[in-house]
Amino acid sequence: MPGFPEPRDGRLVVRSAGQAGSPDLGREWVTTAGVCDTPPMLQIAAEQPGTGGVLVRLVLGVEKSTTFLVIRGSATAPGANVGVQMYTKLGSFAYQAQEGSVDISSLGSSVTGRFAVTLTEIASKAQVRFVGSFRDIPVTKLDPTLCAPLPPPTPPRLPTAPAGSSPSAQRRE
């Protein structure tokens, strides 16, 4: 894992280490953070148009300043998901953390912490080590509509055949 970058107030600073020839994912962004009451969750988002962004989602437990392990899929408390989208000269790349952790050292009106994860690029399955640090990111309360869990997928509806057109009715004719 590469060493943690030096954090800067109000910003997320990230760096990467991958296989030879892999894109450099090192960036620094202005960052926002928001908290949800139901379900108890913290979202840390860093984005800059044209360069990409990072979303760190933490499912909060009783202890707010703790280590959150990365959980693939829907995280449970205390758990984390990390997603990354990068735009480079080579193209657009989407990554999802497969393992690692997010350490929150303080959480109140602002959040400070760092993370170290192994990312997998969605299309190529290439893996990259990715670390980030953030300090004194102001925390706001998120609109509850942004906090609600997604409903389960609705199964597709199959078309219904008109009355009297079932295969058994057609065989009788």
C-alpha cells in the first residue's frame, strides 16, 4: 500500500499504486460530507467535473470514531463502501473497493480520517491500491430522500395472454 498522503483542511487527497502502466489515480479535491439519521450513515463525496470523484459511504454504529471495514454490497454497521470514478487520457475508469478500511479519527460538525483500500476496476478487473486522507470536512445533515435505502428490484411483469388464447385452448380448436 502506498503511504498516506498529507491531509489538507476541507479536502480529500488520494494516491494510488497499481501495476506498471496503470493510470495514476492521485488527486486532490474539495470535499463535502453529509450525515443521515435513518439509516445512520455518513457520506463523504469528492468530485471535480472532468477528473472524477470518490464516494465513501459509512454505515454508522454506536461508536463514530472507529475503523470501518470495507464490505462488498450493502454494508452493515460499522461498515464502509468506497467507489471511485476517474477520467484520464486513457479513458474513463470506474472502481469499487473490494477490501480495506476507513478510519475516522473525529466526527462531529466536521470529519477527519483516512482510508486504505484495494480497488477493482469494473470493466477490466484490474486491481489498484488506493489511499486517501481528509481533514476537517464540514458535515451537514442530508435530505432524507438521499438517505432512504433503495427499494428491492421489482420483478419484470410478463405479458398476459388474451382470454381464450392459451396454448391449450389453441390445441383444442
